[in-house]
Amino acid sequence: MSDPNLTLKWAQIEEWLKAARSHLRVKEDFQTLEILTRYQDFLSHNELELAMNSLHEVGEHQPQGYRFWDSLCQAAMHLGLESDVECFATLCMQAKGNSGR
């Protein structure tokens, strides 16, 4: 039997990842679709960090809005991945600054 707190935490992280995916701006090319397929596979197998990394990979290659980076930042925070939190927070602030132009 799994820990109910852990199950709740995983569900929250999954929601942040799904939010990031919903804000993802993608160019429909083969490489992007392949990465997003991996993201979905990782998510369905509860490989949350790998799913997050897949979204990050797509986000690095195509300009993204601050909501995308903020959602990834929240997921990384809940996963306890401090270096990713810092990276995504920086990207979020950059995207927020670019949206005003």
C-alpha cells in the first residue's frame, strides 16, 4: 500500500506538468512530437522527473511563455530539484520580461 501523502504529492506534480504541457507552444515537427510522446510515456509510468525533463527539452528549442516555465518551476519545487527550480525561475523571469515587449 502506498503512502497517501506521497500519492497526493505525485498527483500535484503531475498537475503542474500537465499545466506546463498545456502552455507549451510547439512547432509540429518530428523531433518535437517524438519528445512529447516520451513525455506522455514517462508521465503514464509516474517517471515525473523524466517527464519534466522532456518538456524542458522542447521548451529550450522553441520560445515559451512564462506560464510554461512557471509550471515547470512548480513541478521541480515539488520534486525537490533545487537546480531545476533555479533554472526554470530564471527562464520564467526572462519570458515574463520578453512578454512586455
